[in-house]
Amino acid sequence: MILVNLNNLNLSKKIITFINTITMKRRTIIKTLASASFGGPILAHTKFENSQNRFLNKIKHNPIGVSTYSFWQFNGRETPIDYCIDKAAEFGFDGVELLLIQMESEENSYLQKIKKRAFDSGLDLMGLSTHQSFVSPNPQKRKENIDLTKHQIEIAHSLGIPTIRINTGRWGTTKPTDNKSEFDVLMDNKGVESVIDGYTEDEGFKWVIDSIAECVPTAEKNGVVLGLENHWGLGLTSKGVMKIVNAINSPWLSVTLDTGNFFDNREEQIKDLAPHTCLIQAKTYFGGAKWPAFNEINIDYASIGKLMRENDYRGYISLEFEGNEDANTAVPKSLKLLRDSFYYNLG
């Protein structure tokens, strides 16, 4: 016979009840901790998604450069490139566009000196503005300008510059007067000049297309994009520029869009060039335009900025200040105007 001590039995029941209670509490705690541990990542993920959405709605401003021309404007002796680089850094630009004819030398030692000064100043050398003319019935003159352009491409490569501004050239039929230079007369005529006697505009376009096409392989070899500017001659209109660009049809030929060089139907012509643009040269005229014809132009940079966003343009804007105000006050004002106008959405 087994004798049971009731006091011991009651004690055992109490112990079992206590253990069960502790076990249930422990399980509750574990479940609570588990919920908390899952809830943490879910909350963090939600916060990440909200942060990501805010990031996608942010904007980034286009980089803004300044042409060395802005500090010179063909006024007397060339303003030194070093000075222009220093001023660009002082005013807060992102890069500098060099005007080739403003440079004191094309020797490699000078080019590397410029490159280093820009690098030390935290600036990109983002463009090289060149001159050439393919509008000539003389094959030898066209060949000279082809060779010149190839050389200019190689200069850009030496400087680490990704694009050069090129022109079609002009007919050269504009003549100076007693008190005005040839270019002053051309500006009075809003860039329009007559075709050389005995030739046609179609012949001129063929000269230009064939000449630029010969430069494209050198551009590709050196990794330099040719930007054909709307700049008088056969590039006077967007139609003329695109006739050349479309005929050559190369990724190494794009458009340098000058915001000030259209006098008629400006909005429509800028719209024509916008999808093909590799660089924008943005004119400002604080203090009145250097050439009076440009005082008739009202450039709406807010609208141009919107147009370029619609075309997903993310490249450089290069300021070309061409007014009569002192550059030391006009250039910073121009920079603010362009900063406010050119940006794009991230994502």
C-alpha cells in the first residue's frame, strides 16, 4: 500500500501551477519580443520607402560654367585665361569654357598649365569654343579649315575637354562701313548676309556637310563631341543647323545651343534644337547689350529651363555675358539666374 502525504501533494500542485504560470508569462514575453523584432524592420522599411520617395522627388541643378569670353568680349588685349579661371572659382562656377583665340599659346606646356590651374581651383574644363569656316567655293580653303578643326579637336583632347563649339562659317559678303566694323554691320543686319555671286545656298550646305563629315573620325578618335552652334552663316537658323546635323548623322556631332543667336521665332527655333543639344551657351546682357540688336531679345530662362527638363537635358550651361555692365557684378548675377533656371528631377 502506498501512503500519500496530502501536505506534500498540495505542495506539488502549487509548484506545478507556479511553473505553468511562469511558462505562460515567458511565452507571452517571447511573443511580445518577437512581434517587436518583426515590427522594427517593418517600421524601418516604411521609413526607408518614405525617404526614398522624398529622394526621387528631389532635383539636381545643371552644372554651370562660364566662358572666358565673358571677361573679355573682344575688348582690347585678350584677358588672360588664368584670370578667368580664378574669377570663375571665386564666383562659384562649376566649370570654364575656353575661347581658343583668347589663349596665349597652343603649346602643350601651356595647355597643361591651364588644365592644372583649373583642377587646383576645383573647376572642370568643360568646353572649347573654336572658329572655322567651311563656306567657301575654294576647295583649298575648305581643306585648310578641315585641318584646323582637326587640330582644335586634338587641343581639346589634350585639355581633357569633352566638346568643342564649331561654326559653319559665313559667306563673307558683309562689308564694313566708315564707322562700323564688318561684324557690327552683320549684327545690325541680324546675321543675314547675301550668298556669294554665282553660287547657291545648297552648294554652301554641301561644302559644310562634306567638311564637317571629314572631321568626325578625328572627333571620335579623341572622344570629343562636335557641337554645331546656331551662329550666323548657314547656322543662322535651327533649320540650317539641323540640315547639317541630320545629313551627317553621327553621335559625335551634336548641337551647341546659343540662347541669344535667334532673332525671329526664338522659342520655336530653340525647341527645334533642344533634343539634339550637347551644350548650352547662355547669353546675358546686363547693362545693355554690347551690340544694340540684341537689346530686342528677351530671353526667358525659366521657360528654356522647363524646355530642357522636358528633353531630359542634364549637361552644362555655359554663361556668355555680353553686356556693358562690369563683369565683376554682372557675371555673379548671371550665375544666380542660371542656377535658378536650370535643374532636373532625379529619378
